Amino acid sequence: MVIFSHLCIFWTVLKICGTNNQLYGDRRMKHTLNSQNTKQLLADTLVQLTEKKPFSKITVSELVSLCGINRKTFYYHFTDVYDLLEWYLNSEIEEAIQSFDSVYDFDSTITYASEYMNHHPYLARFVEDSL
């Protein structure tokens, strides 16, 4: 249910940002792109760190140091590392759902899920570390 509500919010934001607002459109679009780039940089760094250590051992200080950003920037976007993880997993789920539209039967679904996990092994690490 949480995932569905996140997707609804995401699509609503896209719809609002997609409107043609002459006064603020360019500035809002630039801010949105910069924000997305920063979030993606943090998420990519998080994934890289999980290859070296368990998720529970990763700190905000370590993330911002590796990204070359300050702590205020991190906290502008996320409340903690778990919030970053939730954002990242929601992004991954959204990507998977968009790719999943072409899968129609049970066998294709299983094959797709298996291939997706093989291409994204860090997702299994997140689950394993949380147990």
C-alpha cells in the first residue's frame, strides 16, 4: 500500500511539473533535475558502499564525504540513511514496473523477476542485511 501511495504522489508531481508555467517552469525544472541528480548520486554511492560493508554500518557522514556534498544537502533530501534507501527502492520498483508492462504470463513474470534480481544483486543485500 505504501508503494502504491508513493507512486500516486510521484505521478501527481510529474503532472504538476509537466504543466506549462511560464513564470516558474524553467527554474522549477532545473531545481527538480538538480534534486534528482543529487538523490541519485547518494543512492549510487549507497549501493557501492553495500558492496563493502553491511547497510546497517553505513553512515550519513560516510555517504556525504564520498559524494562530496555537505550534510545539510543530505538532510534537505532525506531524514536518514533508511529514508534514502526507501527512496532508492521506490525508484527501482518504479523502473521495474515500467519495464514489467510487457510481461503477461506467469512464466514470463518469474523469468523477468529472476533476471531483474540477477542484474540488481544489491537489492538482495539490502534484504539480507535487514533480517
